[in-house]
Amino acid sequence: MKTLLLSVFVALSFSACGRLADVGQAPALTPLVESNETIAMSAPPEIDILADRDPLRAASLWTGSRQSLLGDRRAGNRGDILTVVVEIDESAEINNATNRSRSGSESFKVPELFGLPQVLDERLAEGSGGFSNGVSANTQSESDGSGGVRRKERLAVRVAATVIDVQPNGVLRIEGRQEVRVNFELREMLVTGYVRPEDISRQNEITYDKIAAARISYGGRGQITDMQQPRYGQQVADILLPF
């Protein structure tokens, strides 16, 4: 037990030392080096073979290439960028109530059994009752339960995401990260998932409800976030203490 407590104390001490280094410093932004987005953007662009063979076609305003006047500029290749629109305005309210009751009564009497009840009644003390009354039992149980859930969420943000991979069936895998630091508080928005190219609008935007396996995270780190979290000792005590 002493070894366990010592190990916990050492771990908490090391974590606290790491936090002490951030005192008086603003939260550091995540570097873009070697991220999935930068790796996807570093891939060589696709080459229009027909345009290379025909220079006049490459200079035409009516081709389907992205450089033309009416070309499709929606994201569709690895390294392309599109805008993810996250507008969540949901609310839910659930109320449940349960009421259950049960009662039972059992009675067992032996007025005559080869004359034994009468013999025992004569020997029992006066006023103690007779043996012939037998056994009687009454049971009763009652249970009441109620529960309720009330939730309301509202979030409206826009974040630029990068196509980091194109699946064999043409579905695009996207990933976007946005960090905004104001004074000593950093707000971070993460979006990942899979989208179909045909779901992307002409404005090169897609709403969050059209993203399959969407993973959306909006949080932060900094002084305000630290104040909203319980201390490490409280968290460990809440886990270890049974009551």
C-alpha cells in the first residue's frame, strides 16, 4: 500500500512540474510540421494529360479544369481544402416515472392434530395464545422511481478542412484543425470524417450532418479551462474513495 501511494505521489509530482512550466505563459499553438494536412498538401498535384497534349484546350475558358472560368473548384483530390459548416442547435427533454406496489398475506392454522394442540394449549401460560392459531405472515413492498434528462446544445462555427486521402470508392477523408488564442486562453476545433464529393456544394462547403463517422471536438486549454477542472488530488480521490 505504501508503494502504491508513493507511486501515485511521484506521478502527480511529475505532472505538476510540467504544469508549473506553463505559469505566466500563454498556451502554445500546435505546430503544423508533419501533420496529416501538411503531408496531404505536399503531394504532387494531378496533371491534366489532355491539356498538356493540346495547349489550346488548356487556354480555353470552357474546359472542365479548375483553371477555367466555369471549372469545378470543389475539393476532390488529396490536399484540397473545403469549408466545414458546424451549426448545432439541439435540445432534448425526457421524463420517466415508475410506480410499483405489491402486497401478500399468508395464514396457516392447525386446530386439530391428534389432540396435540389442545394438550399444548393447556400447558401454555394463560394469555399467551393457543398453539392452534398456527402461523400467519403478511408482506408488503412498494417502489417509486423517477428520472429526467434535459439537454440543450448550440454551436455555430466554420472550419477549413483538408482532404487527406481519397478512398477507392471515391469517398474523401477530411481532417481540419483550427486554433484561436485570445490572451491566455486557446480555443481548439477539430473535425474529421468521410464525405462524398457530390455532397460538397458549389461554394466548396459541406455541413456537418453530411459527414460520415464525424468526430467534432470543440474545447480549449488555458487559465480559464484550468479553473473549471478539479485538481488532480480531487480527481484521484473521486476515483479511489468508495463513498
